[in-house]
Amino acid sequence: MVVFMILLALTLDIGTAYLSAGQLQKASDAAVYSAGRMLPVAQVDAEAVNAIKDSAINYAQLNGFSGLTRNDVVLGNIIKGNYTDIKVTSTMNVKMNFARVIGVNSINISRSAKSKLSPTSKTTGAAPLGILKSQLDARIASNDVTQVTHIVLKYGSGGSTQGFFGALDLDGRQGGGASDYSSWLADGYPGEIAVGDVLHKENGNMVQPTFNGSTARYNECTHFVGLGGCTFEHYDPSCPRIAKVVVYTINADSSVKVTGFAAFVLEVPTDDGYIRGSFVKTLTAGQGSGGSAGESSDYGLYSLMLSE
């Protein structure tokens, strides 16, 4: 009978523990992936820190585990005062039935999961705009804050270099021109753009298409009513005013090579061909590079990925 009970312990009790471990891992993964969408979070913002921890606890509960506490949720990888990853450690005590005959009343199971912000390497919905890597690097280096304001993303009259005012042709196909440009400016390019892609410049000032497209995007903001909508000081990450733009270097043949992606909250549109924006760090849908925030390819636009 003892041998039989031991066999039952090895099959039923261990099987129960195995299933519990799987459920615990599922709850942990859900907690960090769902709450991780609130990253980055300022290290000094206690309210935001507690909010993301409570979000992780809530998502763990929704996935069957109610034992997570704030102490089990750890934020890390601080980049310029912001937390950029989140880790939870979930522990469960599983009661044994048949294993009690050999003195094992329960076993503790622990599972952990971690998600992190990874610089975006591929995404859809980009605006047909870009910024030189050297220019963005210099602006960020000279103004060591999380936001850099009033950056020119598209020049107007007098700002061109051999007819190039800053607009990019994202699909590489002839035709479309100003019409495609204005549409992509308003709604984002539906195709994928990836680091390493080679794009072509869209020459011409295109004052009216610029004004039409940027105004349409700007006016779609429905957040922070009474405060003028989204700005770099307060914004919803899903707001259309946040434009994903290409960070690029210029090739010898005057084409451009994508080296990363950045996000800018568009400022009030003007009718002179200019588009200006404020640099922000935020999360977007897309593929991460696999690296972590703070690495050389980090231009503030991130995708969330499970790292443990």
C-alpha cells in the first residue's frame, strides 16, 4: 500500500504541482506583459510606480493567481530616471494528498517573468518624415532631459537642401507623390518599415499637402480636453498626435538608411510647410530589436517583449 501511495504521489500530486506551475507561469507572463504597457515610468513618480504594480497584481488575478503583492513586483533598468522593465515573482503553496504518507504535506512553487522595453526595429504606421541620426543624437546630448521640443521634422520655404525638405517616400513606388505623402502624414503608412531599409527622399515643399495631413492628424486628438490636447507634458501613447518617424543616415546616392525610430508629439500645424514636434519616449506596436532601453539603437520608441 505504501508503494502504491508513493506511485500515486508521483503521478497525481506531482501532476497537480506541474499544472499549478504552468498556471502560475501564465499568470506571471500576463502580469508583466500587460502592466509593462505602462512603461516607461519615472523613478520619482510614486503614484505611477504603484499604479503599474497594481496593474500587474490585477492581471495576475484575472489569470487565476491572487497571491501577488507589490513587493513581488520589481521595476528596473533605470534610464535617465525612468524604469524600463518590470519583473514579477509569483509563489504558490500546493497542498499534497497522497504524498503525505512520505511526509510531504505541501510544496512551494515559484515562477518569475520579466518584460522590457526594447528599441523598435520594425513597425507599421510611420509618418513619411525622418530625422538625421546625427541631429537627434546632438540634440539629446546637448539637452539632457526626457523631452526635446521644437524639432523640425519637415522644412518649409528656405529650408531645403537641393529640393529636399524632409519628406520621405516610404513605399519606393513611382506615383502617388503628394497624395500618398498627405495620406500617410494623416493616418500613418500601412506597410512595415524596418531598421536597415533603404528609403528615398520625396523632393518638393508640398506646402498644402503638408498642412492638410498634419492638421488632420493633429485634430484627431481627443485627450486632455481643456488642456489643449496631447503635448509633450501630458499625452496618451495611443494619440494620433504622436508621430512615429524614421531616424536615418544619408547614403552616397542620396537615399537614406533607417537606423531606428523615434516618436514626436506634433506641435500646432502651420501653413508654411513646416512640421515641428517634441521628442517623447513611448511604447508602440511593432518588433523590438531584442536589446534593452539605453543601448545605442535607443531613440525612445519601444516595443514590449518578454525577456524572461
